[in-house]
Amino acid sequence: MRLPRRRIPVPHDRVKTGIAVTADALLRTRLSPDRAYGELFRDVQKQNILGDGKTFVDLIPRDRERAIRQEYELAKRDPNFDLREFIVRHFYEFAPHKDRDAYQPGPDTTINEHIDALWHELERRNRKSRGSLLTLPYHYVVPGGRFSEQFYWDGYFIMLGLAANGHWQRVNGMMKNYAYMIRKYGFVPTANRTYFLSRSQPPYFALMVKLLAKHRGNRRTHMEYLPYMLAEYRWWLRGRNKLETQEHKAFARIVEMPDGSHLARYYDNKMTPRPESLREDEETAEHAEGRAADRLYLHLRAGAESGWDFSSRWFLQPKDIKSIHTADIVPVDLNCLLYLLEQTIAETYRMMKQPILAGKFERFAERRAAAINKYCWNEDEQAYVDYNFHHFTSTGRVTLATVYPLYARIASKQQADAVAQRLQRDFLKPGGLVTSLVESGQQWDAPNGWAPLQWMAIVGLRHYGHHALADDIKRRWMQTNERVFERERKLIEKYDVVHPDGIGGGGEYPLQDGFGWTNGVYAALKAEDR
């Protein structure tokens, strides 16, 4: 269905940006679409009127939500009522980028030229809350396809490519947007949408600080963003004083381990279907016999916060999403990222000549590293594996998350060597590293490979001297990107690294092109050869 759009003039002056941001700080955040539209929302999503649940939650209302809801209550009683026509009449799409001619690479356009052109094509700006889209003060680069907002962990890998191509102003603007979200919401949401305000994504903010510091200087950058790193850290650890009274000694995103140490889990603050995937979540719940729907929704939401939505690593039964239990798991990747956050905060305090505070966060980091090695190193698998704190045992699901301790440099040389051997033997395929060893039909499983995980693996292996393997992964992955580009003239969200065509699949929605983090990782890897 073709939805109407409005042409929005794009102002350029800083004064208007300041006014818009100040005004937004004083206004209450709009309700998520599931709360704003009630029965209308449920009917549109359940009937799959627009073909993709994300389409409706991203539309802009032409009138107040309450007025639309009241009109719907009356209009639907008409035997000739047309829900599709009602949507077109009361909502529109905010997509100023569609008012310009669609970009298409020419027959002689190289992949590098294509990526550099896409940075402009994927750039957005929104200085006013529109429907579910939240205000951000600066321009930002989006993943592409159905994703037209500033996502969290996507952003780091996009920024790698922007930096490699010299677009530091865009990197700086995105950093200021993340800081703005931390200041307003207390954390970085999955993306700047109202329906994402109950969950985050893998916490890459500290790595973004270190990336920007390469251009703007260490001391200046670290000190500017220290308050935001501290705020994010407090958010992930919120609830430590409540653990003693909680079942399994877990509250929100923090878990007390059997030895008294604290690790983190993915979580969500709501126990309802995801608004952008209501139909899919309710169908999963309807077929999950013996499981309480609200608990199942929590695990699905936690899986979405992980960024790995979805993967067999979260399932009790490796090919059955109905067995998902994400919130029962201590993930190795999340805790390595929090270790890096602790280390970066400690490093910043050292720059500020604050040895007591630096030592405090260094001890936090050391304890976390010890706990990761104690609970997530699986001797039988010779790999790092997530830990099920409900069952007091490893999940047994070996995935590419095993490379994060190498990236964070908390693995021993022996452990790193074992991980490298495991990658070489089981994960390395013709097109790069496969995400897991299970073919479940989910997108974060075999035979798919994803750009961010290739990057984490390549860098992690280099930290321990496995340069030949890292270079082999890099070569295979880049050749996969190039082969698909030559044939399809586009870069895509994920790739099939096992089969020759290279086109990834699986998951809840069609394959997306664009694509932010694929572009970013390719550009960063290519820049190494200059």
C-alpha cells in the first residue's frame, strides 16, 4: 500500500536546533503506539494490514491520538468500514529522503564509491517528535531499508566506516545524539522510537568514545563523555540493592552469581508483545503450550535488546523459538562490553589524575573479567559460552559471541588459542564466519554471517597474534560483500557465508539493503589496506 507523505522543510541553523532540543526536553514523551491507539493498533497489527508491523508504528498521525482513537471506535461499526482507507486518511509517512531521486549505483560504480555515496543517502535528521520518532539534535546515519532511525549498536559499526572515509562531523553528530538520549532517558534506547524506550542494545558507547578520541584527542573526548559513560553504567547495574530479595538473585539487568560476583543480562522493562512485532509475538505465545504469555514476551523482548533477534543461543530447544529464555542467561558479549566500559571509565579517571576513582573502576573490571572466565569459559567446548544462571550451568550454545573476550583482552593466551582453533575448524566458511553452528531458520544462526561479528572476531584474533586467521576471515568476508555487490549492485544486512549466492535469510522480516553496518565494516577493513 502506498502511503501519503508530507514534504518537510529542513532548516539548517543552529538556533533552531537549540530551540527544538530545549523545547523537547520540557515536553512529555509521546506514548508508544500500542498505548496511544489501543484497539486500532491491535486490529491493524493483528490483521497485518501493512505487511510489516514496523510500518504502522512508524507512521505519523494527522490528528491527536485520542481523536483518532475515538473516531475509530465509531467508524468501525459501519458494515462498509475499510481499515486500510482509515489508516491512509489519518496517518502519513515521514520520509523526506524519498522526495529526492532514489540513488542507484552506475554500472561502473565501485563498491568503495557506492559506500561513500550511501553515507549521504542514509543520513537523516529529526528535530521534532513525530509519532513514534523521537527528537535528536544532530544528523544521523541509519541502517537502511525498514530501519530509518539511529540504532544503538549499529551506530558503532556505521561510525567505523564514517571514520575510515573521513566523515568525522557525522561521527561527532551521532555521538552528541547518543549523549542527548542518555541525558533525557537515562540510557541509550534501541533507537529513537517511543516503542524502544523500555530496552537498550549491546552497550558500545565506550567504544564510540574511544573511536572519536582518535580524531579529537583522548583527554578532551574522554572527559566530555565521562558523565554519559557513568550514567549508562549505572543504568545497566540498577537494582544491586534488591538482589537479595529476588528469585534467582536477579533484578532488571543485574545478576548475582553463586560466588557473589555480579554479571549482567539482557532484559526489558515490559512484559507485553513488542509493538513492532505484535502479530509474530502473539502467534509465538499462542503455540507455546504451558508457558505464561507475559514471561514469554519478556524473553522475546530481552532477545531483541541483545541485538541477536533471534538466535538459537537464547533457546532451550535449539530450533524452537517457543523455548526462548533470554532473561535466564548471562551473555558473554554483554559482560565483555561492560568490562570495556569499566576500563574506559577507569582510563578517563587516570587522565583526570583521580587515582582512587580509577582504581575503583579497575577493580570492578577485574572482578567482571574473573567472573566471565569462571562462568562463561566452557572447557569441554574450548570456547566462551553463555551461562544459564537458573540452571547453574553453561547453555552449551557455541556462537560467535565467543570472540568477545578476545576483543576485550580478558582471555588467557591458552583460551584465545583454543577459540582461534574452534573458529578455524567449525565457524570459518567460504564467505566468512558463520554466526552459530545451528540452522534454526532464525537470522542470527547458520548459515548467516554478520558484519559486526566479523569485525569483533578479526580484531580479537589480532590481539592474540592470530593474524593469518584474522586476515583470512577479512579476505573471505570482503569477497562475499564484493561478489554480491557485483551481482545485485547493493550491500545487504546479512550474508549467507556457506552457500555461493551469499544472500542471507531467515528471521521475522525480508532481507534489508543499505546497509549501515555492512558499509561501515567493509570501509574500515578496506582502509587498513591503504
